Amino acid sequence: MVAVNKKALGIGIAVVVLINYLIAVWWSFEPDPISAEQLRPQSGQAVVGYATTTAVIDVATTLLDKPGGFLSNDIMPPSVMMDNMPAFEFGALEQLRDISLMMRREFSRSQSQSAENKDLQVAQPKFNIDHRSWMVPRAESEYRDAIKALERYRADILDANNQDAQFYARADNLVSYLDEVGKRLGSLSQRLAASVGQERLNTDLAGDTGARQSTGSSGSSMVRTSWWKIDDVFYEARGHTWALLAFMTAIEEDFGPVLDKKNARVSLQQIIRELEATQETVWSPMILNGSGFGLVANHSLVMANYISRANAALIDLKQLLTQG
């Protein structure tokens, strides 16, 4: 009887483990990219700012409503044992935080002395709640409050009789947003490239003989991502680029006339094309970390390549927008 019970217990544990594994695999499927068609109104004429606001709403909603929901703050299995999808969520959330701040400070304001939109004042700080918070405040509740505030803002800009809510599609505020995007992409490409380890020279104070820093540092240092963190960095980059792809698609919709005037639409389309390449299916069951020219692929370096190319196109776009 004891032997039978042990066998039944072992089978039961194996079944539970298998079920949790299959659920984890299902929940690890990344959401599809958000298309331009999804950012256009179903009926009526779109107004400036509709696509960008809708992109922010759709990205946030997808993170909360995808299979498994929002996993970063789950404390129960199988979520607590997963790391790839939470890393993806964090990357997308970082992009949400950046663009919601730019909407509050730049896109919705005509000049530096103008008042901030009341709904964007609510939405932007809500996205800054710790994504691992599971009790008070609960991350999902705060993010849903932010979505509701953005939906109110979108309804207001669609109302022709409401002059208080505006979205200004200008070259200068687009450049401000692209500056933030460029910093994110530059950091991501460096972290991804560090998967193989590299000795880097210290260029922190380059270009200014009078520049100083708080504490001294060596002339070079070895930079290498921990073996345990390589897949986390990779999927965080996937989350960043997935969300950014939606936002760049929306930018083309809302800032089309500005881009055409500067003959810069093709530069934005090149950024979109590079970001689309980052979302290609990963066929390998694990993220490989071969050396730069070794026999085994290095997925992080491939991702870094696409991100660096997108960043180069972004620099070109900024130059075109700042020209007279």
C-alpha cells in the first residue's frame, strides 16, 4: 500500500509539473506586433494624436490581457518560475513610461508655459508603479487606471468642441522624443553586445577637457553580461522593440505631414523595418551565446545589430527634422 501511494504521489507530482510547464510555454508566446490598421478609428475621421494615443493604450492593454495576463508581479507557479516574459513586459513598460512622459510634457503642450493635460497628469505616474508590486498598490490596477485616463484624453482630442485637450505634431517635440528613444536603443545595443564580453575604453569625458566626474575610473574595463542574465537582456530588448515598433508606426500616422515636409518619411520607415526584424520568430529553444565568429550563433549580437541599425536610422531622422 505504501509503495502504491508513493507511486501515485510521484505520478501526481509529474502531472502537476508537466501541466505547469505547458502553461508556462503557452504564456511565453509573445504578442503580435500592433499594425497601422489597429491604430486608425473604426468610424469617422482620425485626428492628430489619435494613432499615438491608441498605440499607448493598445500596448498597455496587451501587456495586461495577453495569455496569462501580467506576469511580472505574480508570486504563484508557474509565473514565479518564468523570467523571459516578465523581462519582455519590463522592456515594453519602459517604452510606455518614456512615451507617456513625452505626451505629458511635449506632445500635449503648445509651449513651455502652457498647462499640462489633466488626464495625462494622471496616466504618466501610474505607469511608473513598480512592475513587481503585487499587493498595495497592485501594478495591474495602476496600469488600468492609466489606460482609462488615456482613453479620456483620446475622447477629448476627438471632440471638436473641446479646445483644452490637444496633440501637437511638430518637428521639435518629435525630436525630443527621438532623443529619448536613441538613449534607450544605445543602452540596449551595448548590453546585448556585452554577451560575449569586451574590453571597453573609458570615453565618459571625451570631447571636453574641462569635464569632470564624481569618482575616478580606470582607462578601460571588461564588460560582460552574466551568463544567467543573457536571455533576460535579450527578451527585455524584444519587449522594448515590440512596443517601440507600435509607437513608430503611430508616429508615421500622426506626424506624416511633418515627415513629408522634411522628406524624412523614408528614414522613419527604415526604423520601422529594422524594428520589425527584431520581432522575427526565435526558432531556437534557448538563447544561444556563441562567440562573435564562433560555430554557435549568438542571438544577442543579432538583436544588437538590428537595434544599432534602427538607432543609426533614428540619428539620420533627427538630422533631417532639425534642418530648416
